[in-house]
Amino acid sequence: MDQPVSEGPEGHVHPGYMQRKDDYLRRMKRIEGQVRGIERMISEETYCIDILTQVSAVTKALQAVSLGLLDEHLSHCVLDAARADSPDADAKLHEASQAIARLVRS
Amino acid sequence: MDQPVSEGPEGHVHPGYMQRKDDYLRRMKRIEGQVRGIERMISEETYCIDILTQVSAVTKALQAVSLGLLDEHLSHCVLDAARADSPDADAKLHEASQAIARLVRS
Amino acid sequence: MDQPVSEGPEGHVHPGYMQRKDDYLRRMKRIEGQVRGIERMISEETYCIDILTQVSAVTKALQAVSLGLLDEHLSHCVLDAARADSPDADAKLHEASQAIARLVRS
Amino acid sequence: MDQPVSEGPEGHVHPGYMQRKDDYLRRMKRIEGQVRGIERMISEETYCIDILTQVSAVTKALQAVSLGLLDEHLSHCVLDAARADSPDADAKLHEASQAIARLVRS
């Protein structure tokens, strides 16, 4: 009945998004459906502009997922490390800043 | 000598990407696989930053698909309309410009 | 009194934005003012988040200028080359597609 | 024992970028020069594509400034608040997350 806590290699017990895991899975399932919809549009030789509109919608949905995960990562993993005066806090922040840069540039 | 064409409902004969349809389908299948990979990462509570890296990769792959489709649309649909002195050319260009704006802002 | 037409090296007489040149200059002047405002905010050690908000506003204003210039370039330079059955049309489109890709990725 | 601080109006002592203020000012001055260069290009009716290339360069330079400011804000303002167990930490993080979202979408 116990829910065993599996501690990860870097010492972070649980990712910050765990409480909203089902919500993220639902959103990714919807994105998967949209991607399959685009495949169908290409198979059926749909007009290019309509495909481009769909691809922009998927990109926006993925961006929203990233921004949500990032916010929870910052508040659960990074702030918690800082609150615990863990020496990891700076390294985790540096890692998060690089993820933000990839996000901004993609 | 005749080049038979099947004219579509809006008067555009064939979408510009038709010749590379299989290539686009392959790329979208790979993107679908990457999206499912992200779902698996979330189910298995993978470290947030690793998920963000994957989401950025999918976004970049989708962007590349969009840029390819757009380029072919401009060269096949828009330029062809201009070459044929079709009155559609300006309307098609306006529509393409709006798709570019959505792409830049997404 | 004549306004001499100076034909450019690649044979494009006038850039497509010429009729709205004053509008673009006005917008760039405003952007220049916003950039100087950001410098002032940094000198006065304004709160970071407020500076970030201003930088995002400038980025959006520059994007709008780019999208406008691109639209006029496509409609005046690229479509006109296609209408004139110029062999340049494809090269010009290829060049425009690369500019779009840079815009999407920046 | 005392750590003297000059506390700002919203309770943030000093913006995180203060130590690198001169570096940011230099970068913004260079961006201002690039913006003026674009104005000159428009006055002189430079070829559109060359202007677009310059605008993309400015956008990238502004993005790099934003990413730098954001990283320093997170590490100095947000982490410090968390380390001091300040109740502000969550509010500051929320504010930073919104700035990240604006940055990603611009």
C-alpha cells in the first residue's frame, strides 16, 4: 500500500510536476492527436495554409506545456534547493536558465 | 504532351508539397514518435529539464516542417498564380503573409 | 526636378517598401526611443522585470516591422518578377524563404 | 554581524544585474547603433532582405540581453528571497515566470 519514493540519481526525489502529472499527460495526448491530424491532412493533400495553421497550434500547445513544466520546476526544485540552503541551488538554476534559453530560441 | 491536372475546389490544382509528400509524412511520423516519447517521460516522472529539452526538439522539428511547406507553397501556389497573371496571386500572397506572421509569433 | 530612378545592382529598381518609407522610419525612430529608454532604466537600476517587459515590447515592434517589410518585398519584388516571367523570380523567392527562416528562428 | 542593505521600494534591495551594469549598458548602446543603422538603410532604400537580416540580428541581441537579465534576476532576487525564507519568494517566482512566458512568446 505504501507508495515507495524512488530517489533519482541527482538527489531530486520527485519532479515538481508530479501533482499535475495527469493534466500534463492529457495535454500531451491531445497534442499527439493533433500531430496525427496533421499527418492525415498531408496524406489527403490538404491546402498548405490550413496545415500551417495546425502546426502553429501544436507549437503553441507545446510551448504552454514547457512554460508550465518550467514554472513548476523553478518553484519546486530550484526554490526548494535554495530554501534548504543546498549547494545544488546555483547549479540547478544554471541548468534552468539554459533550458529557458533553448525555449526562447526554439 | 498534355500535362493532365486535377483542379481542386478552391482552384489550386495541387498543393505544392505533393512531390515531397512522403518526406513530410515521414517527418511527421518521427515527430509523433517524439511526442509519445515525451508522454512516456512524464509517466515515468523523468527530470523536468530533460523533458523540456525534448519539447524544444519537437518544436524545432515542427518549425522546420512549417518552413518547408511554406517555401513550397510560395513557389508553387503563389508564384504560379503570379506567372499565370491570375487575379488570385495577391489574395494568396496576403494569406501566406498571415501564415508567416502566425509562424513568427508562435 | 526629375526624380532619377537609380537602378540597383540586381536589377531591382526600388525596394517594395518605398511608398511606406516614412511610416517605417517613424516606427524605427520610436523603437530607437524605446531602446534609449531601456538604457536609462539600466542606468537607474530599475527593477529587472520591468526592463524585461520593455525589451519584449521592442522585440515585438521589430518583428512587426520585419513582417511588414517582408510582405511588401514578397508582393512587390517577388511577385513582380514572377509576373514579368523574369528568371530571377525563383532566386528571389529562395532568398525570401531564407529570410523567413531567420525571422522564425530569431 | 550586520549586513547593511539599502532596501528598495518593493523590498528588493538591488537589481541582480547591478554588478554587470556597464556590460549591459554597452550592449544596449551597440543595439541603439544597430537600430540607427536600420533607419539609415531605410532612408537610403536599401534592399529589403538586407534590412531583414539586420533586424534579425538586433532581435537576437535583445534576446541575449533579456536572457542575461533574467538569469541574474532569478539567481539574485528570487533565490536570495528563498534562501532568506522570505514570503516574497513565491510571488517573485510567479512574476519571473510571467516574464519568461512573455519572452518565449515575443
